[in-house]
Amino acid sequence: MNRIDMIHERLTTALSPESLEVIDRSHEHAGHEGAKAGGGHFDVIIIAAAFNDMSTVQRHRAIYDALGDAMKTEIHALSIRAYTPEEF
């Protein structure tokens, strides 16, 4: 399974999003220290009712928790845009 599919699967399982887009930006960071170690750079745009009544920090923590160990091995940098359906 590639990294995009892994991220998509983990976030879908944990947060049941209405919409989820995962963009691999690793190619833009070639030579960067994190890239040298094998970690990728990704953008996540996620819309989920699970974010209702959560602060931005809580939303990010929920995403990091869903990604688990991949945040230490497969992902070096993650840009997150997390919305409730009403916000989007």
C-alpha cells in the first residue's frame, strides 16, 4: 500500500470523513533532511462531523492519533486543513 492510500485508509477508519483529499508534496522537498530519512510531505484536506465541538488543536491531535506510528516513519511533514461540514 502506498503512503497516500495508507493515510486515506487510517483517516477514513478513524474519522469517517465526508470528504478527504491527500496530496503528496514529497517531490517538492527533495534533498530536505526529512526526505533523506524517507519521510514524505503531505497535505490533508478533511471534512468530518467528528470535528464538531473540537478546537483546531484537538482536530490535529485526532488526525495524528489516527496516523499513529506513520507520523514517525512514513510522514515527515503534514499540512492539515480540517473542517466540520458546516464550516466548509
